[in-house]
Amino acid sequence: MTNKKNDPYEALRYKEFRAYLVARFLITIALTMQAVIIGYEVYEITNSKLLLGLIGLTEAIPAIGIALYGGYVADKSEKRNMLITFVSLYTLMCLFLLVVTHTNFANFASKQTIVFLIFVVIFITGIARSFSGPASFGLSAQIIPREEYQSAITWSSAAWQSGAVLGPALGGVFLGILGITHTFSIIVIILCIAIYLL
């Protein structure tokens, strides 16, 4: 018989935590898929290594710069609604990228305009991350009893790590098979499933 105090699966016995875990996994997959696709598209359009490097900086500046405020807001807010709000923002930004990278839009707009709009989306995504991260951790702490925190943290970390590894691979595969617009459609679907689970 398993000793409950040493049971690594104890956190998984909570239905709400299992749903949260799958949602976290899907959100990580979606965001890392999106990062790979954006990098590919920017390099494909500009052939600029500098702009490729600026992608990460464009997201990091707001994500780091607003992180403390994001944590403060998450502490004062209802975590689930806050997380759903910012995952919905990710979804809207992905829908916007779907439109921007669609062939009809690409034929209408200049390459500079498309790249500028992509960087605007990256910046907004960085802002969303500074709020969704603290909300996600706060929600995890709310849905699991204190004595199960260690198990919950382990599973939550595993979900993030798995998604971070699987996402770029899936992004590359879908991009190669389906093209950029359809891959963004898949990311939107993944994020919608995550919102439903939250």
C-alpha cells in the first residue's frame, strides 16, 4: 500500500488539477509552436539574423519589465479568470498572425508591414506572459491542498518541460506539412481547448 505522504501521484487525484495540468501543457505547446513559426516567418521574409535575434528581446522586454506588476495584479485578482483572459489574448494574437501570414494579406501588404505587425504581436504576447505566469502559479496553489504542493509543482514542471520540448518539434512538422496559415489554425484550436479546460 502506498504511503500517502510519499505518493508522487497524489496531486493527480484531483480532477481540477488534472485539467489545469493538461491546459498548462497545451498552452506551452501552443506558445512554443508559435515561437518557432514566427522565427521561421521573420527569417523567411527578411533573411535577417539580427531581426531573428530581436524576436526574443521584443518579448523579453515587456515580460521582464512588467513581471513584478503582473505578480501584484495576480495576487489581487481571481486567478482563473485572469489566466483565461490572457490565454484568450494569446488566442486573439494567434488569430491575428493567421490573418497577417495568409497569402491574400501577404499579397496586399508590404513585407515591412507584415514584419512590423509580427513584432507588435510578439510585444503584446510578452505583456500577456508577465500576467499569465503569476496567475497560472497562483491558480495551481489554489486548487491543490498545501500538503500536495510538492507533488503539484513536480507535475506542473513536467507538463511545462514536456510542452516546451514537444511544441517546437510539432511546430516544425506542421509548418513543413501544412504551411504557416494552417499551423496557426492548429495553435488557435490548441489554445481554445486549453481555455475550455481552465
